[in-house]
Amino acid sequence: MTDLSVPPAQSTAQMPRDYGLKKRYASEARFKLYGMIAIGMGLLFLTLLFVSIITKGYTAFEQTKIQLSLTLDEKILDPAGTRDPKQLAKAIRYNKIIEPAFYQAIGLDPKDKAQKADRKLAKKIISRGAAIELRDMVLDNPDLIGTTQSVWILASGDVDSFVKGQISRQTDEKRRQIKDKQIAWIDALLDQGIMDKKFNSGLFTFGASSRPETAGIGVAVIGSLFMMGIVLVLALPIGVAASIYLEEFAPKNKWTDLIEVNINNLAAVPSIVFGLLGLAVFINFAGLPRSASIVGGLVLTLMTLPTIIIATRSALKAVPPSIREAALGVGASKTQTIFHHVLPLASPGILTGTIIGLAQALGETAPLLMIGMVAFVKDIPVSPLDPATALPVQIYMWAGAAERAFVERTSAAILILLAFLAIMNISAVLLRRRFERRW
């Protein structure tokens, strides 16, 4: 009789132990290593970027100034004694007060004809904006006329760069903006303690200037705030209303599908296209003033709307259907269900999307260049209709300036812009965590 019995299966100990596991484990380990290397390289490059910006920009928060005892002579500033602001506003008169005081501080005789060449060289140590600062001080308080005041006046941009070590005294005099005589006077002023680096408040209050020591981001910050206010007032209600309609009320057909596709496409359109649209519609057709904050705000509103709509629709979708069903079950209308129950629960996501959209708009440059917000604006705007610029545009303009001192101001403005963006993004995360509901 044939033996049909099956031989016993091999024991586990006799089975081959290697089924390719070692190869797969090694492949997994290599993949993890590649990921760690990629993350490390990203952090390295990010660190190098921040270190480069910080090392170049932190010096801009200080400015070299000279302390002088200035006698505000009434015969020079206001011979008629009328205290007429138009007469007091003539900045050239204030040079006749500053320059003699400075010459005496470095040991020059203001009236000695033999020292005329030295006085001409010494005058370059003082910023041409010093007279304007003194004028503004007198205009704010005309009672200072006739008194003697101790005033810290601005040094020139080249002197500021030299004091900060950005111009080496070892460089040959012919290739150096600061001459040997000027260096001797600067050293003497530093030894006397009447030349020093002070906090550069002008960086935050001054407007545009061709001189780096009198250039600041005051106009740019105000212009950016006006634009962000316009974007918030227009984009948030329009974006939320459009999202509610598309998500809760609109019928699902080819027209709503077309609208949804276009909204998603608009979110990916290059920002410069919105600048061209703003130039054609708001400036050429509507006749709004060029380089005004209102035009920039309208352009950025168009650019931010798709982001807010997409984020709001996602937040509305995240609310469980049971909330709607429960509200409708107790007799609430469709509108009451949405505004009393769904919208409050979706508000964390809506706020997050809005803040992220505003942060994106704050850092945009290309559309603002197209609508002419690169104008040389010195005076602080008081309304969205006044000429202004924006913080990223100011950075762009400073980056193209030839003077050495603008390099540090460019980096400092980048640090300030990054601080604003960080605050906005951190606020979005905190608001989401604070109000988010777990389902």
C-alpha cells in the first residue's frame, strides 16, 4: 500500500532566518539618514541666512551722533521776532548755528580764512540732515529761540560707517571716504565723549532720504498698516460671505464647479498679475491716485481673497454634520444654523486663514511695484489716499542704493519685516490652539 503520509513540516529553527529583512532594514536606515541630512542642511542654510542678516543689520539700530552746545540766536533764526513758522522753517539758517559750534568743538576758528579748507573738510563730518532735525525741534517749541541747548546732532553716513568699523582706517586714504584729518577729529571727539553711538530712533520715524543717516521706515510702516487695514476690512467679510454661500447654499452644478476651479487657480496666480490688474483697473480706469495705500490695499485684497475663501471653506467643512442636523432638528432655520452654530465653531480656522493671508500680503513686493509704490515719499501719510510705500518695497529700494550705510539698513528692515511676519504667524497658531474644538 502506498504511503501517502506527508512529511512533517520543518521546524522553525530549521527555516532560513534571512528573508531579505536585513536589506530592508538597511534601506530604511539609509532613508532615515537621508531625511536627517536634508533637515540638517535646511537648518544650516536657514541659520546661515539669519546670521548673515543679523550681523549686517543689528548695527543699524544705533546711529553715530555728536553732542554740541548750540545757541539758538534769535538774530539768525527769527530776525523779525514774529515766530512765523514759514520763516523758522528755512533750514539753511540752522547751519549757521551748527557749523560754528562744531568747528569750535574740534579746535577750528570759524572766522580764520587760513583754515577754510579744513572747515570745508570738517563740515562733511556733520550730516546735512542735522539742520533739518534742529529746525523741527525749534518748530515744535519756538520758545527755545534765544536759549542755549545741548543737542545730539547726526553725523554723516560715512562717519557712522567708520565709527562702526565698516570702513577700515588701514585702507589707503585715496580709496577711503574718510580722510586722515577727519579721522583725527573723529578720534578726538570720541575721546572727549561728545561723539557716541545712540539708539537710532530715526530708523522708525524717518521717511525716504538719499542720505542713509536720515533714512527710515516710518513711511513704509504706516503705508503697510493702511494697506493691511484695507485688506482686513474688505477681504475678510467678502471672503467669508463667498465661502458660506459656496459651501452651504450654492447648488452643486457646473457653474459652481467652474467658480471653485477659478478660485483655486487664482490662489496660484503670480502676484505680479494682480499688480497689472490693479494698474489697469484702479489707476488707469478708476483714476485712483498712483502710489497711494488705497490702491495697494485693493490689489492685495484681490490677491488675498482666494486664500481666505479656501481656508474658510475648509473650516466650514471641518464642522461635523451632526451640528447642523441637531440645530435643524430643534427648529432652527438654515441661516440660524450657519450663523449661530457652524460659523462660531469654524472661526478658529477662519482667523488662521485670514492671518496667514495678511502675512502673505504684507511680504508682497511685485504687485506694489506695478502700481508705482516705489515713489520717493518723505512725509508720513495721514490717510490711505496720500502717497506712501510699503516695507518690502522700501527694502527693495534700499537694496539697490549705492551707499555702504544702506546695506545695514536693508538688513535691519528685513529683520523688522520678519518680526512682523513671525508675530502674525505665531498669533495664528495660538488663536487656533486657543479656540479649536476637537471632535
